[in-house]
Amino acid sequence: MQQSVPISKPEAQIQVNAFIRSVYNWMAIGLALTGFVAYYVANNEGMQRLIFGNPLVFYGLIIAELAMVFYLSARVQKMQASTATALFVTYASLNGATLSFIFLVYTKSSIASTFFVCAATFVACSIYGMVTKRDLTSMGGFLTMGLFGIIIASVVNMFVRSSGMSMIISYVGVLVFVGLTAYDTQKLKTMALSQPAGLEAGVVRKGAILGALSLYLDFINLFLMLLRILGNRN
């Protein structure tokens, strides 16, 4: 059995920085792909009719996205790094296609301003999660319950169609995803510190992809919640 090689504090910090940088690079790639595809679909009438004119296609894409997230999260350690990367890139692209509706519903100026608000909030929460000495593990469990509550309330509101409930869900959602961003960042830092020296590049890449997926989901959901609150409709 291969034994873990102890590393010094400076080496540990370098290792953490390299891993976190890789996570954020992949998250940025995912967000860029999502934005590009969303903008392209929103400006292509044929793609709009294909996705939003046929409920089977739209919900099929949603189901495919959910399947990819669950499969990648559950099986990432048993797949090749290239496969994990391909799944993440494909998921980000499909998510862009389904999220293209925001360009049809909201003004471009409000989308841009909300994006910058979301980015600033996300960065602040990530920095907090990285530097805080407080253990956020217990908060993570509470936030996960809040996330399930948001999902259930959103499903109920699909039938009730209450604007008041939608706004409450949005405000609660902002709080939940702000907390999850800090929690997930701290979890990634802990993961980086626990990695033994000399770990294979493929294993590190898979960890970075999984971390990028978590932060990507936090960012996208935080953005959508803020857009409901701050966005101006066409």
C-alpha cells in the first residue's frame, strides 16, 4: 500500500492554491459555455421553437441535466478524468439551452447588472469560506434542508402560481445559496488539504471538476434567485 507523504505548510498552501485555481477555472469555463449557449439560443428562432415549442424536448433536456449531475456526483471517482470533464461541459451547454428563456423574459441590462451583483456576492462568500476559522459543517446540513424546502415550495408554487410565494422563495433562496457558496468553498479547501502529495493528475482533475460543479450550481441558482428579485421584465 502506498503511504501518504507528509508535506510542509508552504507546500500545502501551494497545493491548496493550485487545486482551488483549477476549480475556479473549470467553473468559469462552465459559466462561459452556459452564457454563450443561452445567448445563441435566445437569438435563434429555430432553436427557440425546438426547445420551448415542444414540452417533450424541454423537459427531456431538464431530465438529462439532472441525470448528468447525479451521475457525475455519484460516479466521478470511477470514471476517467476526460469523461468527467466531457459530462461537465455537456451539462453546462445543455443548461445554457434551457436557461436561454431569461433573455426572452428579462431585459439585457437587468441581466447584466444582476450578473455583476451575483458575481460580487459569490466572490465575497467564497473568500469568507476560504479564510474563516469557523467550521461550517453544521451550517451545511441546515442549508441542505433549506434547499429541499425551496424545491418543494417551488413545485407547489407551479400549481398555486402565487407571486408572493415566488418572491419569498427567491429571498430565502438567496440566503441559502449565499451560505452554500461559503460552505462548499470551505469543503473544497479541506479536500485540497487532505490530498496526499504526488496524487495522480487525473484524480486531481476529477476532484476539481466535482468542485467546479458544486460552485457552478451555487452561482447559477444564486443568479436566478437574484434575477427574480432585481430583474426587469421585457
